[in-house]
Amino acid sequence: MAYDNGVPQFKGHIPKPVRRKSRPGGWRRAKVVVDKDGKITIQPRHDDVLNACIDIVEAHGLKYMHIPNELYQLCAIGDPFKPNQLSFCFERQLGINQALHLKKILMDAFKGVIDLIVWYPIGEGFNACLQGDIKVGKDKLNHAQKAWGMGNSIRTWSSVDEFKVDFDKFLTKSKQLACVYNAQ
């Protein structure tokens, strides 16, 4: 690439369009989907929906839990089909045997954990809990997620609007529950 007065000059190829950077990962581009009727829709990326949901929770000042993608990248240790820089560094630092042991511990501890868990304090160490997973497009809960949430209600959201509706219901019910609990 040549430079002319500090401005890059592209020769022989067209530069890629500027893309919005999502919070945890790298550059993400929205997916364009054409259905059977020829209707074109823009489908947001998983990370973008998740980041918007986290921003809503943070705006209300509630505690939440989200397992970052980097932790799951560590679980690719020893997997030749999912190479990444993070797992490679751990393999070099720890040695392959200890790295594989770490992978087993992480996989056992976090297998099936859903995207977002939100807590609302109702008093004296008790909390109301909203659990949900972002599923964009045709994604569904996998077997590990269903097993992890067995006996609990896990919501699935495909957009920020769906999350807002559930979150507003959650806040309303949690406030009612806190009033009842604190009245006793």
C-alpha cells in the first residue's frame, strides 16, 4: 500500500467497508438474509444484541453474569480445528498436559452456561433471577444448555426488543416481590 501525504492509496483492490466494532470481539458485520419471498432483512450479530442487552442491565444498576468469549477460546486448547492465539499461548506456557487438564476443568465448570443471568435484590440476601440466551436467526438452545437450565425457566431472545419486554416484566415482578418480602 502506498501513501500520498499520509493518505493511503489503494492500488489493485477495493478496501473493505468500515465496520462497527463490537465490545468483546473483533470487527463484526450484520448478516443480510433473503427469505423465500425475496424479502431482505438485516439480522444483527449475536455479540451486538448481547452488548445492547448488557448496556440495558448496566443502566439499571443491576448485577449480571456473562461468560466472555475469551474463556470459551481457552477451551479450544489441543483442538486442531479451532486454533487461536489464546489457547496456543496457554499450551506453550503450561505444557500440553497441564493445558488439557485446564481445558477439562473449564469445560466441566462452564458447559451449557447461558449468555446472560441478571439478579435483582429483594432483601436479606435473596434475589430474583432472569436467565436468558441470545439466539439470532435459527439458533436454538443446545443439549448442554437445556441440561444446565433443567427445572429453571430460561428465556431466549433474538433481538433487543424481545429482551426489553422480558426485562421490563422481570423488573415489575421483582419490585412486587421485594415489596411483599419486605412487608413481612
